[in-house]
Amino acid sequence: MGVYRAERNRQTRRTDPVSSAFIQPVPEEWRKNTDVKIYLFGHTHHAFLKILPEGTVINTGSWLKQLTKIPSRFWLLPDVYYPYYCLNYFVIREENNKLVIKYHVIEKEAPSELSLLQRFVVFGRKKGNSTAIPKKTVVG
């Protein structure tokens, strides 16, 4: 079993981190090679793990500070761009002739860069990365 690594085009824009914009350009060599079960790439901000018929696609995301747009609840106030970090890593091992992918998150608080008014506007709202990745995935 093998892992295929590549870097994705940074100019791609998206709203859904697991959209076809990231799944579609997976190289044909990977799709044709049945020995390679995992396609691994990163630096597209939001991490994800997606199981396809050809194998598993893993995006490691980015460790840089991220900004997520939180729409304002109030008509005259602008939206707030809330800072957060998505520090994580994947561990891939073979166990009992199956690939086991473990997902780990490293907790880190973003610096408090928001004004008092901005903190009031986003109070109680969902912030940060919303992509749910299971802690353990067994493939094959």
C-alpha cells in the first residue's frame, strides 16, 4: 500500500472544503494505481478526510492563523472576521492488513484581536473550522 503526496494549486477558491474543486484534480496516476490507497495534500486551510471508491483523500490543512467570516446580526454593523487556528495532524498505519488513519487536533487559542464591539457581535456564534473529521478511520 502506498501514499501519494502532492501540493494543490493555492489559487483555488471554495466555500466547501470537501468540494469537487479539491477532489476532481486528483491525479489520474493515483486513480489508476490500485496499490496507492491514500492521496495526501495540504495547505488549503481547512483539513478534511474523504473516502472515495478509488481510495482516501486527506487534506492536512494549514497551520497558519485562519479568519472565518461571521455575518453580523445587526443591519448597520459589518461582518466580523474571527481569527482561529486549526493545528492538526494525521497518523497513518497498517493494522491487520487495513490502513488506520488517526486524526489529532492540537488546541491553540487565537490571539484576542477583536474589539469589544466585535466580540459582542460574535458572542454565542459558531466560530472556526466546521469540518468534522473522525478521530479514527479504517480503510480497506
